[in-house]
Amino acid sequence: MKKQHHQHHRHHLHLLLPLLFDGTTPLSYLDHNLRPKPDLQHELAHLASNEFSPPLSFSTLEPGKPVHAPDDVRHLLRSLVECTSPLIEWSTDLIHQMGYSTYKELFDNQILQMPYIYKHYIDKNDTGESFGTDGKYTKELLEKHQRTMAFWTEADIDDSISTDDILLLSMHGEDLLDMDKLVPTVQRMFDFEDVNDVVAFASTIRDFVAALPEGGGNPLLTVNAIATRAARRRDLPIDGLRDSIVVGDGVLRFLEDTGLASSGPEFVHAHEFGHHLQFEMDAAMRSSRYAGTGGYADDGDARRKEMMADAIAAYFLAHDRGGNMGEEEIEEFVATSYA
């Protein structure tokens, strides 16, 4: 989802200034002799700058470096003053609650991407999916998913695209509290020499997440929604993966907290489904160039990709055989797209 950039005078600098100077980041995968897997870095970078991207940029910060020098925070301060949105304000408040250095540790150690990596690469199935707190959005989203697949299958009059086998998956921060899930996730994300180092780092992550405000239920752990296209060889998925839409509990929490829960979840789903149409139509990428990258186009194409997904979502949601939304609902999904 795109963030609307504009001048805004009600920012939260008075809350964040103490947090920008709060010292070191003791949690580090380097201390456990782990190295990020090179084959995942493009995908993880995409996740870190996706529609629901972190509200503060860490591009000028080095992992493990104390955050106290003016040069380190100048970019952060400028971005907060000049660029804000409901998502940034909501996320900023949550970061304030946990502490800036804590959030930076989550970012530096790729913990924010771990719920997705578990769901996409480790779990690999869509049985028993639960969306939102206590599964409150499960029935709604699963029904909308089936209706959306049927709509676009019927619209494909020349049978040139395939959108009838896309998984709808849920993403939970609580998975980071389960060692049976967390250990294989760390193994998938990092190269290592001794599996005991993996177990030790996973144990540290589990304890770190448990100590967060709301623990594994902290919405910052899963404030994302992703359309994922399985890497292909000779046009067939490899590694047992399937195309999917992964929706994090944190996204649904954001929509609730900002008054967009009525039609917001349906727009988020329709937007991500729009990316799958792009994948099929080769509208946002050239398959030979991006083969094996999880279906992600390069950064220079990102804006066009997002705008086209918005347009596809809007067409479906306004169509009388699709979302059949009225004027008020359309106004809400427009607000969601600019959150």
C-alpha cells in the first residue's frame, strides 16, 4: 500500500527524540556465527520496503552501531517531519512503546521477516488458517478469496492466465515463540556451521519476542501483506512452493485501529490478488530476468506495479459481480490505499 506524502504538523518527534539516542543493539546473529543466505536477500529487501514498510529508514545505519551521532538520525528526523501517514503515525506509536533500539534489533536481525519466511517456505500449506485476533477475519477473507478466484477465472475468456490455485495464508508473530517453527525458519534464512548456533539464536529470538509489548502478538511483527509467486523452472514451481497471498495479523490490526476494518481487509486482499494477475500477464516483470526472485520486480518498477494493483483491485471491488461496493465502501478502500 502506498504512503501519502505531504506536509503534516502533528508528528511525533517529541516522543521519538529520546528513543533515537538510546545506545546499542546487543542482539546480533553475528554473535551466533550465522550469515544471511545470499539467495534470500533480494526477497527480504523487498519485504522490508513493501507496501507496509517500516516507518523509519535504517539505510544509513549499520547493524550493531550505536545510534547517537547526528549524521545517523538526520535522515530519520527529516522523514518524520516531511512524510507521514496514518500507517507511519500508528507504527511510530508502537515503536515508542517498545523502544527504538528494540525495533532496530528486530530490523537488523531480520526478525520482522521471519513470520513470512516460516509461512511461505516452512509451513507450505493453507489448512487451519486463522486471520486476525482470535480468527475474527477468517471466514470473511476465505470467502472473499474463493469469490475473487472465481471472478477472475470467469473473466479470463481466452484461458491465458491462471489464478484459481493461489493459496491464502495467514502470518502470525506468535510463530516466533514456537521453537519447532522458529528453528527451521532460522535455518532457511542463515548459513551456519553448527546447528547448535541456530538453536541458540532461535532461543534468543524467542525470549526477545516474548518480552515485547504484547509478546508475539505485537502487530509490528506482521504488519505486511505479500503476493508471492513461487520460483519456477520450465514454468513449473520448484521446492514444493505454490503461489500465495500472505496476510499478517498486524495489517488487520492496523486497519482496525485506524477505522478501516469494514472494507480495508477486502481491499488489501484484492490489491495482492492484483499482483498475481500482474505475474500472470507479465505486466510488472520480465520472467526471464526475475526467475527465482519470488516474483518481485525491480525497485524502479515498484510504483507502476503498485498503481496497477490498485487499479485491478478497484475494478474488482466496484464490479457488481465482484465486490459490489457502494460509494461509502469505495471511499474507505481509497483511504486504505493511501494509508
